[in-house]
Amino acid sequence: MTTMNTELNRRAMAMLRAVGAGRAELTCSCEPDLRVDGLPCCDQATAHQLARAGLIRPVRVVAVGQWTRAELTAEGLRALGGTRAAA
């Protein structure tokens, strides 16, 4: 996996914190959608970028279009400075 070439903005960092705090879910898809606290994320383009960059991933494989909890990858945890602080 590759990391994002640009510095993460505040929204992307907040999304990573939500994932790290166990508050986020992803759809199983090539362009996974993200929801936080059961609500759709307002910036799905950034969610797609985080997934493509290998910073977040689903915790398990589910059917296409189904939701599963999201987790940080090792790269995602490093992007947060190695902490899983609550969003």
C-alpha cells in the first residue's frame, strides 16, 4: 500500500481519529464509504483516499455493499503519531 503524497488535512486526521477510537465503519467496496457514529461521513472523497492510501481498512471481509467496523493500518496509526486518541 502507498501513503498519501500530501499532508493530511484536519478533516482527514479527524476521520483517522474516529477510526482509531472504534467509531467508524466502512463498506466493502473498491471505493469504500465511511460512516462515523452511524452517520455517513460528509467527505467520502477523503474516506476513499484514506482507504486507497492504506491508512484505514475494514476489520473483516463482508459482502459487497455491506458495512463492517473500520480499523487503522500500521500506516494510519503512524499518521496519527502512534496514538489512538478519541476524535
